[in-house]
Amino acid sequence: MTLVVRCALVASLLAGPAAHAQPAPASTKKPLLSESLHGPAKEAHDSGRLLFVNGDFAGALTKFRQAYELSKDPRLLYQMAICEKNLRHYARMQSLLAQYLRDGGPNISAETRAAVETALSAIRNLVATLSVTANEPGATVLVDGEAVGRTPLGAPLLVDLGRHVLVAQKPGYDNIEQTIETPGGTPTSVTLKLTAQVHAPRLVLISDDDATVLVDGQVVGKGRFEGPLPPGVHEVGVTEPGRTPYQAQIELRDGEMRTVQVTLDSPRHGGGAWPWIVGGVALAAGATVGGYFLFKSQPSDAARPPDPLGSLTLTLGR
């Protein structure tokens, strides 16, 4: 940090508003930055200088960035970099100074170029390159809450040394979050593994209060069961002393809601159980629900009414 503070780049800026209006140009004929800007760009720049002198580096950065967007003068990149330095955003400072050297070209004086290169050398161990990959393409990657692109990222990221929170997001997948420590001057690689969301189906099975409810051979409740189950085929059963037990296979699909109501018959009435199976909603007693299937055992022969024609046997060939 001491080297950064003492470098000529920072010293020239801290000397005063007039001194840090712009780095010294290579040609004395080139007008000063404050003289080159006009209209809204000049107003934004002047506001940025005032904020910087009063120690509001974040506000100054905002106004300098506004002036740059309006004018595209590369000298504003230099001033933005100094704001980032005072905010301890060394990775952003490095990016802005590198862009300033590229865009400024021959208009940058040898003295200013040397000061910039000194600053870049000083912060080399304060930043790190971070390579982020993911097991799913098209996932949005956030670093410390700021979106930096979608996987696969085109190039490694430049970050400050220290702790960072990485997040990957993609529709249909659970968000993955990982906290890492990046040492300055050393490349770091991270792979984020997203997991597809599974919407477990739910089964509601309703019967008599004293009935025992079983799912896949396990007792799960008395009179009622409600809960998530893995997708697939499940064996459900309902038993109660003195009544005919009920057993069936039910196939549940991902995200499905299935309700099964079972009324157990007494053995003397024959037949067995009859369930109401309703997809998506619970079935209240006595309610009228359209679109369900009613399965009921046929009455036994003993319960059928007598044939009014009598018992006749038809013999073929007579």
C-alpha cells in the first residue's frame, strides 16, 4: 500500500483540483481535460472533481464515469482509476489503468506512462485472476452480488485479494453459492456445480380414523397420510380390523399432487374397498368432483336380485 500511495500517479492527483484535472499530455498543444469537455460532460466532470476533493470517492467515480460515457475521453479513465484506488478496488483500478494506456496511446506523456506503470506494478500482488467454470452452460455467475457473465465465461475474472462470494443461477436449477479466498498475485480456479430442481410428487391418502395406512410396506399413519414421495410406482395399503384390506399400486410423476380416498367394506358385504382418486385436490366427504375415477367391487351373487325368468339352462343341439 505504501508504494501505491507514494507513486507519482496518486501524488499528482492529490495535489489539488487543478493539478489532478488530467495527466500531463505528450503535446503541450493539447487542451486540458477541463477545457476539452463541454455541456453535460463538463458538468459531470466538474462535479466529480468537487466530490473527490471532499473525499466522496464513490460519488466522484460516478460523475467521472458519466463524463466518460458522454465524451469517451480516455483521460477520464485515469481519474476513475484513482477513485477506485481510494475505494480499495485494486482490480478495477488495474483494469481502468490498462485501458487508459491502450486508449490514450501517443497522447500520454512519458512521465504519466511511467507513473501508471509504477502503480500497476505496485498493485500486482493485490489482485488475482479467477477462472470460474460450471457444469451447466448458460448459468449466470455473480461475484459479490454483481453479475459478471454467463457460463462458459470468455476469460478469467480480475478480482481483489481476499474473500469473495460466488453464485451461479439458472432457471430449473438450485442456486449454488460458494465462498472463496483469493491470494493476491496467484491465479485461482473454481468449478460451480448446479443441481437440477426436483419437485417431489405428493400423496394424500384418506381413510377411516382407525385404519392403518401403509406406503411401500411401511406404516405411515392412522386414518390419513400426506407427504412427498419419490417419483415412480408405490404400493399403498389400508387395513382395519374387521374390514377388507385395500391394496393398490399408484404411479406418481414429478410435481404431481395425488389424493386417494379409501373406504373399507365389511367382509359380510363382500367386494372390498373402493377408492376415489383425484389428481391435484383433496376430496371432501360428500363433495361433487368432476373428472375422477370411481373403482368399486361388483356385488356378490348372493346380493343380486332373483332372475324373474327363473333359472333356465340352455343346451345347444336339442
